[in-house]
Amino acid sequence: MAKLDETLTMLKDLTDARGIAGNEREVREVMKKYIEPLADEISYDGLGSIIAKKVGKEDGPKIMVAGHLDEVGFMITQIDDKGFLRFQTVGGWWGQVMLAQRVTIVTRKGDVTGIIGSKPPHVLSAEARKKPVEIKDMFIDIGATSREEAAEWGVRPGDMVVPYFEFTVMNNEKMLLAKAWDNRIGCAIAIDVLKGLQGVDHPNVVYGVGAVQEEVGLRGAKTATYKIEPDLGFAVDVGIAGDTPGITEKEAMSKMGKGPQIVVYDASMVAHKGLRDFVTEVADELNIPYQFESIPGGGTDAGSIHLTHNGVPALAITVATRYIHSHAAMLHRDDFENAVKLITEVIKRLDRETVDKIIYE
Ligand SMILES: [Zn+2]
């Protein structure tokens, strides 16, 4: 693989870090390393979300840009007497992408490698072979021979289990393959927006946030928003790419490389119309590509942001990504960079009067 530039190194560090909901410490530390030098102040909410404050003008409108730290993974619930691990999914998983995948159990004594197993097809009836294996019938095999041995290695109930995958720049160097794009790309956007505002004169206070526990119900965004009390909020996340075989335009229209997605509707929120219009006008003015998206079967942290306090106009801006909620997902570097550019340019154009106009007109 080619040598990684500064941006790719950050993306690798962010996606390599391990953190399911409620276990985000390692990811938070990586995000802190990158965002702290760009911020005036770092703080945390009570659940562990990281909040990096960058002041343009101290009493200016507060703008929140939030990605979430947690990734989908699993949690150990039991160790059986033969040393196999039973687990709980944490975040949405589809059984068909789980079998025979390598995972890492993060224990207090260090990492333990495992593989998700099931009964082999060779012992199944012809009828049973046609059906997908249910998640409740899967287990994690760490090569232990007894409960005692697994415990000796440090494994115990409550330990997080994360997908194992190596960050890869593909032959087409714009195509990036990694675990946990959902939602380390959002964390990266929040970091690079603050980077884009270095030395820029603007009358706002910008908060780059890494929120915890999105995958289990948009929880950290609620507490972080409560602490910040923003005037406007952006959730940055992955969205669905509709450009693989078998997906019809009716199901998902977005294509990788065609710009960030402006989410007009999802199960958690109706996009704030004033903010949506303002953002697309900026994109049009600067010829930044974008795509409209609706996700009736999913939500983002904007769903929590907009319902905090007395209501916060919010918008989700997402990066079309293939194979989310699996071991490895793929996205296009240009979409990431254009999302950063768009949000940065929007913030440069905001001030109290403009924000009031967006909210009240
Ligand atoms: Zn997700």
C-alpha cells in the first residue's frame, strides 16, 4: 500500500481504534489527539462524548458539528464450559455479514482474537442449509478449551468485541476500505472542519463533537447537545450508497464520489427547511457537489440534536458508504473532503443575523 498522507493517516488512526457504544475511550483519545490542537477548549459530557470548542466570537451563535465515536460491534455475555463465548449485538447487525468473520475481544488483560462460528453446513439437513443462521445460534471461538482458560486470558462478560479489519487504500486511490467508517468519517469531518477554520475570521462558536452511543439510540448526542445548547446542529455520518449491483434508484439513488448527501428525511428527523436551503445555496454558489437523500429506515444523531432544549434546527450531512454495519465498508475520499468544505464554508457565512433568519423565517 502506498505511503499514507496526513489525511489518510488520521483516517486510519480513527478507524483502527476500537469502541462500541459505552466503550468509546480508545476512539475518544484518538479524536482528542487530532482535535485538541485545533480547539480552544476540550470538555466532555457525563456519558463521555468529547466536545472541542473553537471560538470565532465568544457571544456568537453556537454551531455544533457532531460525529459519533461508537461503532457497531458485540458484547460478551457468557462463557460456556468449553470456552466458547456467547454475545450480544451492540448496534444493528445483519446475520448474513457475521459468520466466519474475525473479531477482537478487548479484555482487561489485552486483546484476544476470535472468529464468529456456527454449526458447519456439513452437519445440517438440506432444508436447514437453505436458511440463514440466526444470530442467537452463533458464538465466538477464541480457541480456548474451557471456561477457566478463557477467563485466564482476561475474557469476561461485558467485554467489547469489535470487527477486525485492516485500513486499505484500494487500487482506485479515492476508494477507502476500513472498519468503522460508521462513524469515524463523521469524527474526521468534525476535526477537519475545525482545521478549515484555523485563522479564519468568523463570528461564531464552533463545537466539534464526538458523541457516544449513537448506534444504540442516538444517546450521546442528546447529552452533548444539552451541554452545548447550540443554535444550529449538524450531524455528520455515513449514508447509503445506491451504486452497487441490485439496488434500484427507487431504493437508494446516491453514488459514491458525487458529493455529500443532504438528508431531507429520515426516521429520526425531518430536516430543518431553512438550514437545508441555506446549506444547498452555499453548495450551489461554490459548485460543491451534493446529493439529496432520504432514509426512512434509519436515523442520525440529528434526531437527538433537534429535540434538545427548546429545539435546535439541525441537518444531517452524510457520506455515501457501501456495506455499513459490517466488517468493512467503502467510501470515496472526495465525498469526505467535499463534506468538510461545505460545512466549513457554511460556518464562514453564519452570524447572529443569518442564524436568526434561518431559524425564524
Ligand atoms: Zn450506524
